[in-house]
Amino acid sequence: MQRSRLPGKWMICGVTFFIAFCGFGTNGGQQSTRMWQMAEAQTLPSSVSMTWMSVTNWFFDMNGVKIVTDGFITRVPRDNGGAPFPPDAAAVQRVLDAIGGEVDVIVTGHSHGDHSFDTATWARLTGALVIGARSTCLQAMAQGIPESQCTSVEGGEFFDLGNGVAMRVVRWNHSGDINTPPGVRLQAPLELINPPVPDPVNGGLRPSFLTDFPNGGGARAFLFSIDHPERQLHVFFANTGNAGTFESPRNVDERFFEEHSSIPLDSNLEIVTDTISARAHLEAAMADAGIDSVDVWLGIGFGTTSGSSTNLARFAAHIIQPRAYIPHHWDDFRAPSFFDGLTRAWTNEGLAEFWTSMSVPFFIQGQYMDKYILEPSGITFDINADVKAALGLPDVAVIPMDTASRIEADEPECLCRHDINSQRPDLPDFSASR
Ligand SMILES: [Zn+2]
């Protein structure tokens, strides 16, 4: 790959292809192309599976390239307050063992505690490269991960992950209504300046403090393109987002932010404003990939009927044009243990109604480790019983009847003003990172 290193086996794989190509190449033009395609078809596994590991944590196996998104497995007690809390490395190891023990790349969509909290632990246990915001890399460095094992991205980067898998980074926005003080606090694109300082006693960072876990300058979404003998497959992953700043980013008044969040920006935090909208970033990535639709959009599912997930879907659906949608981040990331499995019932009828009205198949998970097989013809569900059994999870979660009444929206609702920028600044140039 161009921008970053992957473990040795992928380099070896690339060398194998190269040798095969060179060998056949001596036979002349037409034939060498045919032989090369045959060699490629025989060598590539050509399969895509996506396993939902709670919240916005996924395990992808894309043509044999193993990718974890976010990977938040530790559960922080509800009454933790702002106390430093160490990652549950044993829990991460148990999940890692259950999915086969190997990960090549960890992509982290943003740097809040319910997303990047265990990124460093996954990196340490697997040796995998981390790709994420600057804040994600600084958090990992604070936990002992070498700087060289994390590549910080701003959006507009192209990664060749090997085995016919490409990834484009899309600068994205964070959820929250910017018209309210809590919404500004949630959504302001905040980055760390230096690594946060772990607690000297337990080595933990403070999971619910923006001073340790800011969102990382909004968020990063990832567009995966996977070679397949029939046609290329495309998966879009975004772990947050909102409609209010999708069309045009809004500058955050630093004084307003400090007044309403009690967070000083002069210490180790800065607001990183982006002049390019999430929409423009998305359009640039899709144009670079040469597509006007994706096979599946893994997107947010929290909120209620008029909530932020549905609003964002309304704004972005006509650009992404997914053939299927799988919501995430609608479960309870504050449950006592990952190994309790899914403890919350799906209730976002607004989002379900939206996709139904668009005639887009919509999958709702029944348990952690539910698996989806993506093929050119569509998505097949796999109950993934062996992996669930290894984690002590029943195949389908048994959810208490009163769960629905206890659910509140995780994010404030969005007022969704449509101020579309008529003037577009320079778009990201994906070719710069090739
Ligand atoms: Zn967040």
C-alpha cells in the first residue's frame, strides 16, 4: 500500500502477484493480460464479510484483508464520572481470539471514548496499523503505541490495502445540533495537540472527558472498494454524522465553546475548522472511486423518529445511493459488559420508515457478532454461531420487555437548517496520496 505499511504477509502477497505478472508477461501482450487475470482470479479469495461487534465496531474480512473499525470493547461503569479508567485488555483479547486472532488494519472513525478507547489495545495485541484522526494517534501514543504504527488522516487519502482492497478516507462531521450548547460541545471539531497524560496509578485515560477524548476534528468515514471477479464491491462506513453541517461546515466560535463547555482551548485542545463540507468530501471520494452508489452503507442508527440518523440519511441517501443500509450505534455502549451481548431493542422507526420508503433493504441486528456476507448479488445474513458461542453469547439477544421504555436518544435532536454553500472551496485530491 502507498500511505502506510501492512504486516509482512501482504507485502509477500504483492510480491507473488508481481512475479506471476512478470513471468506471464514474457509471453506477449494479449496473452499476458489473460494469464494475469487468471492468476488474479485464482489467487484472490474474493469474499467480503462484515461482523458487527457492538456500537460502531465491525470486523471486516475483505478478500482476506482483516480490518477492525473502532473496536470499543471495554465497558466503562455508568457511575464512573470523569475518573481515569484502564482498557479491558483481557476482553479485547477474548474478542480477538473469537474472530481468528489476526487483524491487519484498525480504522477509527473518531476519537470519542465510545470509539477509540480500545484502539491502542487492539494495536498492541495485533501489531496492526491504526488509521484515524490525529487525536486517535495521540491517544494511542499515550498508551505506548509507537508513532510509526498510527497514520493520521484528514480526508482525501487513498490506501491500497492489498488483495484488491482500496480505502478512501472521507472527512466527516460529528452528530449533534450546533444550534444548542450541548450540540456545539458534541459537534465542535476538536483535536488534541499532544498525547493526553494517562493516570499514574491505573494507567487509564478519562473516557468521558473531551480533554482526553475529543472527537478528533469531527470524524472520518471510510469508503472501501473490493475487487471481485464479477464487479467491484463498495462499502461505506461512517460512525457518526449530522444533517445540520453536512452541506456546509459551520465555524465554531471558540469563546462560545469555552463558555458553554467549560473546556479551555489553550491547554491541549484546538478547534480544527474545515472549509470543505462532508458532502463535498463524500462526492470527491465517490468520484475518485468512479461510483455513484455503494453496496452497503454502515451508518448511524441512534435517535428517534425525527432524530439525527434519519435526517442525515435524508441528506446523504441520494449521494451514497446504498443498495442496503445497516444501522449501528443504536445499542447501549454503557451496558455493564460487552459479554452481556445486545441489551437494547431497536426503536428507530423513523429511520426504518425512511429506508423502506426508499426501497432500500434495511438490516437490524439481533445480537453482537451478527455477520453479513456481501456479494455482487446482495447481502446474506450469517448467524455466526461459533463466534458467539466462543464469547458466551446466545445466537439472538434476549432483551427485557421494558427496555424500550428506558431508551433515550443518545444524541440531541437536530434542527437541520439547510444552508447550502454555493461556493465550494478546493476539493480533496485523492491522487496526492497515491
Ligand atoms: Zn462521538
